[in-house]
Amino acid sequence: MSNIYRVAIIGCGGIANGKHLPSLKKLNNVSLVAFCDIVEERADQAAAKYGAEDAKVYTNYKELLTDESIDIVHVCTPNDSHADIAIAALEAGKHVMSEKPMAKTASDAKRMVEAARRTGKKLTVGYNNRFRPDSQHLKKICASGELGEIYYAKAHAIRRRAVPTWGVFLDEEKQGGGPLIDIGTHALDLTLWMLDNYKPKVVLGTSYHKLSQRENAANAWGPWDPAKFTVEDSAFGMIVMENGATIVLESSWALNTLEVDEAKCTLSGTEGGADMKNGLRINGEQHSRLYTTEVDLKAGGVAFYDGKTESDADLEMRMWLKAIDEDTDPVVTPEQAYVVSQILEAIYESSKTGKAVYL
Ligand SMILES: NC(=O)c1ccc[n+]([C@@H]2O[C@H](COP(=O)([O-])OP(=O)(O)OC[C@H]3O[C@@H](n4cnc5c(N)ncnc54)[C@H](O)[C@@H]3O)[C@@H](O)[C@H]2O)c1
């Protein structure tokens, strides 16, 4: 029988309540024992809904970390605090899941990687799109070599008008950027994972503040406040990897386009291609004829991990606890998440200087 792990949540807002807590609650080897938020009633509410009987509530994460009985900490705060909280938790002997992006800056992400190595504790990042059925199938296809050498890929994170207006998403200081660091990060993580290539060579990027200053703009979550919209509304990047492969990354919260696609990638290899736009489709050439096939994502459940049919979030949490329990690498390693942060930062830097960034 596996251990019962005592888990703490720091930051009891949208993603904690939407993903971490409901999925952790389903695991029978988890007890949710500590809840922290600078807004106390958010921690209170989460503790009342998901907490163990003896669950404690904190407004200061440093106090929470002094509880030696806590095994695992989930960091669900805005981007600028991921690194400090995660590093303090690792130093306090806890395993850590940090929400995405790993950190606001690449240097913070690097500090996190180093802290995990130094402490010997596990660290992962909430790239939950890797756990979708289509992502798992595509990963399996890529790993089998069916697509050959993948030398061109597109990472899609395009919204037409869906600017997050709650929390601090529009605040450059707190988040480090807009759609690129918020949703471009998912698409890029997915693409690098499919390519299994974490060696970027050169990055060129552009970012725009073209629609952010509109008053009363149409938006999925209601009009935004232009005065608070300090981050970009769209950003684009071209990444050339050491092995010559090209990745084009496109991200927007607001863009005049009908080509809306989020947390998806398109791959082109020497033996075949793949896209995730309408289901998962594989294309190629056989007997001098072109073919396109659609992968049946329902048949036989999801194959990549262990065949269980469960939500992406449930699978993400179950695999994380499994990695701790079996002392293996988590699906999302800190080293991989660091490269995502490095590339995103290079796109921002290039968009400011107009120059390519060599990594
Ligand atoms: N994986 C995903 O798809 C996904 C989706 C949404 C958000 N996120 C990430 O999750 C993080 C939080 O986003 P959210 O939508 O939950 O935001 P949110 O604003 O809804 O929640 C953040 C919470 O953290 C609290 N907080 C801030 N600083 C704190 C601190 N120092 N100590 C304790 N609590 C603190 C806030 O009071 C708030 O309740 C962000 O990094 C975001 O990128 C990931």
C-alpha cells in the first residue's frame, strides 16, 4: 500500500479550485492538510470544501512551510511568486508542483531547477495539456518514429478575443507578459515534448500592443480595462533548434483572425505530418499516394500512460503522485520547463531589440 501524502496548496484562486483541488481530492493517497492565500477567505473556503478534518489555513506561505508533516506543496499563485515559493518549499523538504509558466523569468526558472537538484526533491510544472488524449496519442506516434525526422512545427495559442480579465493576468510586473507567457507556454511545451528536443539555438520574436488599448472591446470575459492592460495582446516567435528544426510559435489573446487554436501543435516530418486542429490527423504518402487518417481517440481509451480513461487534470495529478510514490521523474521535468521559459524570454527580448537571440 502506498503512503498517504500530506499536500498543501499555496494560492487558492482559479486554477487551484478549477484543477488541483478537485483532482487531488479524488486520489486516495492524498490528504489536503494546508491552504494558504493572502486573501484569507479564499483559503478558508478551499479548506472547508476540500480539506482534511485537521486542515490548517495560512495567509503567509513561510509559516505553512514550517509544518514538517507536509510532504507536497502546490504553488498556484501569480507567475512572479512561483520561484520564491517553490524554492522555499523545496528547501523545506517538500516536493513541489508549480503552476505554469515555471517562473516569470528564465533566471528564476533556473534557480528552481538548481534548488530541485540541490535538495533532491521532485519539482514539476502544471503543463496539463500533455495529459489530453490527443497529446498522449501524438506523443506515442512521435516516439515511434512514424513521422520520421520532424523538422518543422507550429505551436498554436491563438484566441480571437479572450483576454483574462480577472486576477493579475494583465499586469506585466506580476505575470511577466501576456498571451505568450500565459498560453504560448502551453503550446510551446507541447511542441518541444513532441519533438523531444530541448536544444534551441536561435530565437526571433515580435510582440504587439495593438488591441489592448480599446475601450469596451468585445471579449469572452467582458471588456478589459485598457489602463490595466500592460502586457502584449499578441506575440510571435521563430525558434531554430540546434539540429536545424524550425518551430513557429503564435500566441494571442486578441487578434483579428478566424484561425483560433489553443494548446495545439502541427508537425511536419520526413515520413509524415500531424495536426491537432480537428481531432488528431496524421498525413503522409504511401505507394505514391497522399493519405490523411484520423486517429480514433476513443477506441481503447488513452494509451500513453496506463490506459485509464480519466480527465486530463485527474491524470496529471495521478501521474505526479505516482512519480513521487515510485521515485521516478515526473512527466514534466524541471529541465524541460526551464527551456520553455528560456525560449519565451528570448522571444520577448528579441521583440524589444529587433535582434535574434542566440541561446
Ligand atoms: N494550467 C493552466 O492551464 C492554468 C490555468 C490558469 C492559471 N494557471 C496559472 O496558475 C497561476 C494562478 O492563476 P489563477 O488563474 O489561479 O489566478 P487567481 O488570481 O485566480 O489565483 C491566484 C491566487 O493566489 C493568491 N496569491 C497571490 N500571491 C500569493 C502569495 N504570495 N501567497 C499566497 N497566495 C497568493 C491570490 O490571492 C489568488 O487567490 C498563474 O501562474 C497561472 O499562469 C494555469
